[in-house]
Amino acid sequence: MFNYAIRRIVTTIPVLFGISILVFLTLRVSSGDPAAILGGDAVTPEQIAAIRQQLGLGEPLWKQYLAWLSGALRGDFGVSYYYKMPVTQLILSRVEPTIVLAFLTLAISVMIAIPLGTAAAYRAGSVADNLSTAVAVMGFSVPVFVVGYALIGLFSIKLGLTPVQGYQRLSNGISGTLSSTVLPAIALSTVYIGLLTRITRASVLEVLNADYVRTAKAKGLLPFPITTKHVLRNAAAPIVTVIAMGLASLISGVVVTESVFNIPGLGRLMVDAVLARDYPTVQAIILIFTVFYIVINLLADISYGILDPRVNT
């Protein structure tokens, strides 16, 4: 198990290195000059040249990359062009809403999708199964921002149960945080619930037809122990994969959701930084999202070895 985990960790190093190069070069060759944007409409060519020199944009690309990479390895992503503050400090001030939103979305999705998918598998072909399929298709079909605006119109504007927009930090009380993030989390979880429900149903249905499950039923074991000890454990590998991939893909959904609900998280910061051509901020956020994605998938791979020892070979 330990050797398997080490091999998986080692394979992520060149992936991170390659992604850092792609992120750096993609932003540099994109249209728009951050010096001109920062200078404003009345800036002169001489002032643009001075700003570029101050930002270090006149250096060769390889020197800019090495300087950025060496700082990133130390946790120093430079100074934001637009916000005029250290990028690390800027990200730390915005990371809480994104983390709360992502894990609340995950909790809602898992609590709904796994029981729904399991029940659909036990009642394959029934009304419950057809209902779960309808929920999954609806989750796949409706865009997140449409669900978000519909939830705002119903629960915030019409019923007045939750804030329309914004975010209340945990330091001000968990009840305020939950009230400001529950609608974004529900909107963001729609696609995730649909996907996880269908995967859970397929995995559980396959295991239910296995010989050892029929043997357990023949021995007179109750349905709950059969489900928890035999069915879900052996169906867990694909479910864990979807949970891991879904958690990682929540990052892209966070960008849209935070914009709809005006939540000051990393997704909203990403949009603002892209529009402002704020290279250091965009690079840092993309790198952090990438590391998060890789770590989640690494943990999922390692969990396979726990669930199925044959994976270690």
C-alpha cells in the first residue's frame, strides 16, 4: 500500500510542472497588455513601457517563469497588478467562501444521491427507479445559473427565507454562513446529484446480482447489514471515483455560482482577475485549483487500494 501511494505521488510531479508551464505561457500569449490596462485610457507609450519594466514584463519569458516558479514553491505568488497586495494574502482572504460552498455542496449531493441511487437499484424498473432517472436527467439538463436564479426568485425574493446575495463569514456565526450558502450549494449540487445517483444505481445493481450477495440473503441476513457490509463496500470504487471527480469539478461550477450569488470567493476573484489581466492572481488561482484537483484524485486512487487490495499490485 505504501509503495503504491509513493508511486502515485511521484507521477503527479511532472504533471504539476507541465501545467505550471502551460498556465504561464497561455496567459502571456493571450491578447491584452496588463500594463496598458493598469495605465488607463490616457496612458502614454512611455508610461506603458515604465509599467512593463516595473512589473518585470520586459524580461525574457524563461526568466519570468523561473522567477514566478521559485516564488510559488515558497508560497509567494507575487503582488497583484490590480489589487496592489500580495497574491497569497488576497487568496487567503477569499478562500473561506469557496471551501464552505464546495464542501456543503458535496455533503448535500452525497446525502441525497447515494440513498437515492441505492433505492433505485433495489427497485429497478419501479416508480422510484424512474423517478431517480428523471431527477438525474433534470440535473444534467438545467444549467447551474438557471437553477440559481430560480432559487433566488423563490426563496430569497418571494419567501424571504435567505439572503439574495453575499456571504457571511464563519466568524459571524455558522447560522449566517449556512443561510448565505445553502442556495448556492443546492444550485451547484444539481448536476452532481444527477451524476452520482446514476453511478450509484449502476454500481449497486451490478453488485446485487453477485453470488455472495445472494448467499448472504439465503443465510437470512437483514437488508441493512447486506447493504452496508457487502453491497456498498464492493460498489464503492466507482462511487468514490465520481465523488472525487465531482469535488474537483466543483471548482469550475464555483466560478459561475459565486458570480450569480455575488459570493466573494476564489471563483469570483478568478473572473475579476481575468478581466483585469492580473497575471499573478490568475496564475496562482489556476495552480491552486490544479493542485486541489490532483490531490483529490490522488486520494481517490489511494482509497482504491484500501477498498480493493488487488489495486496495489
